[in-house]
Amino acid sequence: MREKPAKTARTMVLCSVLRAFPRSRLRSLPWCARWRVGQAIRAGITLRSTLGAPKAMNRESFSGAVAASDGKVRPMRGMIDGMTIGERIAFYRRRRGLTQSILSGLVGRTEDWLRKVERDVLPLDRLSVLRRLAFALDINLGDLISEPVLMDWSEEPGRRTLPALRVALMDHRQFLSQPCTDEPVRLASLARDIAEQWSDYQNSRYTRLTQRLPLLITDAQAACQQYGAGSDDGLRAHELAASAHHLATALLTKLGEAELAAIAAAKGLTAANTSGSPLMIGSLYRSVAHALLSIGDFKQSAALTRAAADYLQSDLGTASPEYLSVYGMLHLVGAVASSRMEDRTDTNTFLAEADHTATRLGQDANYLWTAFGPTNVAIHRVAAAMELGDIQVAVDLGSRLDTDALPTERRVRHAIETARAYVRWNKIDDALALLLSAEQYAPEQVRYHRLSRILVHEVIRLPRPTPHAVQLAYRMGVHGTDPQQP
């Protein structure tokens, strides 16, 4: 007698494959993936003809929610909190009804590789590979790598952090046509506030910045509404608003708030275009490219930086140091995007142009808060090497690079990248020493940055993690790492 429950469940799994991978997509897949999906499709058709179509499934079953036993739909986002990347991949793979064989084929890897990744035997932090997995699972990159960020409260008045920044960024009242009756925002005062908060960012004072940014964004948007765009003051207001939103994007990408960063970048680019300033337009295109990187859209990020660099190229002959800095930073973002697509040719092309521009600038500088110069180019060479899988290159270059002359944010970001290389090189003690040293002068960046949190999660899951690693994880707020608990 046929065991209907087991076969019906199998039919439902195969039907999910049919929905996720229609025949129109097969031509774009590797031959091994086409064969595996074809096998699943043929098996699914056979079972459907024998047993009939499965019962209708709730659409939410495959869109970020879980059907509970009482028939109600529960959100599943909270279910992945505390999971490792490997556990999240396994979770979403099962939710999509895919076998390890099919998913590994879709990303051009072996089944044994995926099995080790899901069991956290094989570490996985290359964003190019994570992006392919996210695409195959039809989820956002952030669903695999992000986690809730709980910002500490500072001693300053007011305790609202990221939720307040979200409210400020989602305020669209500046588009209303009614005249504003509030006291006008003083542009000189707004410019000073922006400069102070950029300084907070570059000195890795994230908690203070997160609490001050909402009011800054609100004031910048109010200034655009009050001054309009038909006067010099109006153009200046939009230029300042663009810089404020650029700052918000930079912070939010560091914290792993990719979707909110994309909103901030888009609003900033609108303000920059209204201002008509080529420098601000170039800066905000870089900001949008960073936001695209954070959501895993590497191809569009690289294309955007190339287009923005072409936009600036016509005036390079008489370029100021500010102009060179913006132009050079666009190429560094393009290098990161290309490396995450594993495109060595474009990566090297972007880095070569950035290096030429840095040589022309002649020093490590910080025009328009870019921290652009030869050392920052070298920092990006290390990051690109990691994304391309050139671990030894990253270790050799990263360990020799002197970043003392750069802003704190750049120094710590390089320390995190070098620690990441050390972990891949199985030099766990060296990696931990770097992170602990960086924590001494930039505790908030080390504790809140997405990459450092991923690294520490990985280190404490190794057999017999050191007390220093567990204590660092506890300071990061990693669940279950209280050193006082047995």
C-alpha cells in the first residue's frame, strides 16, 4: 500500500523547486545545476501525475513567515536571531524545499562543501559566495549575514538610537507645498553640526553619532524645505542635506542596516543633484554604491561607480584635491564591488586608477571626509584580496601596512580586515590580538561592525575558545557568552 504522507511531502518539496526555478532560468545555470534541477522537475512531474497536485500551500510559507500549528502565520525573522551563517543557510534551504545537492549545484559547489558550510565546519565570509547563495534561496543578502544591532545608551540626554534615525529618514514632509512657519535653520550652524558629526564617525563614536543624527537629518530636510532650490542659500541647503544623508549611509552600512542605508543614500543623491555640485554628486553616487554593496547588488554598484567616475573625468585636468579625493574613492568602491563579483580584471583596473589618483594627490589626506590617499588605496587592496580568496596576499600586505596617520575609522576597519585574513590563515591568536588592540581605542566600531561580529561568532564556536574571545563576544552582546555563567 502506498505511503501517501511521505510521498505527498516529497511532491510538495519538488513543487517548491518548480516554483523557485522555472525552466526559463535553466539556461543561465551551470550544466551540473541544470541536470540536478531537471532531475527534480522530471521527478516532480511523475509524482504529480501519479498522486495529483499537492494541497495548496500558503504563499507566506516561502516569503519570510512560518505557518504555526494553529493555522496562523508567524513572522520568522526572529527565528534566525543567534544563528550562525551556516545555520541560516540550512534554515532557508529547508524553507525553500531544496536538497543540499540542488542548492550546491546552483552555486557551483559540491554537496560536501555545502554540508560543511551548514555545519559551520567550513567558514564562509566571502560576500561573493554568500550573494550567490542568497540569490539561489531568493532572499536578501542581509537575511544571511545581518543581526539586530542594540546600540548602547550614552550618558547624554535622550536614549533613542536607530529607531529615531529611521523615523527621521522616513519623514517626507519637505515635499509638501505648504509654506514652513518654523524658525529658519541657520546654514552656518547646520554646516558646523555636520562637520562635528563626520568627526564623530571618523573617530568611531557610534553611540553619540546615532543619537545626534536624527536631529541633524531633520534640520537638513527642514532647511531644504525652507530655502527651496531657487537661490544660493537653497542650493547650499541641499548640498548640506546631501552630506548629512551621506553620513547616515556610511554609519548604517557599518552597522549592517542595509535597507535603511539605501533609503538614506537615495535621499542624499536627490539632494546632491538638486544642489548641482559635481563634488557632492560624485560623493553621493559613491554613497549609493556603498548601499548597493551592503544589499549584495555588486554588479550595479560597480556600474554606478564607473558611470560616476566618467561623469567627473572631464574636469580632472584642473582637479582640486577635493575633486581628486572624490574621484579616487569612487574607484576604490568599484574595486570592492568587482572583487565581490570575483572579477580580477576590473578589480585591478579600478585599483590602478585609484593608485594613480592617490599618487597625483601626493599624500594621505582627508578632503571631504574621504580619508583618501595611498594608504587607503592599500587598505582596499587588502579587502579586495580577501574577496578574491588571496588570503596570503591579504596577510602579507595587511600586516605590513602602517595606518597610524589615518582617521580611527580607517585604522580599525583595516584591523578588522587583517584579523579576518588571520582567521582564514588559522592564526586565531593573531586575529584576536588585533581585535582586542583595536577595541582599546575604538570599542564601538569593533563591537558593532558587522564583520567583526561575524569573526567573533566564528572564533567562539571553535573548540576551547580562549577566555579573551568569550569576553569580547560578551561585550559585543553575543547571546550565551556571559563569562560569569558556567
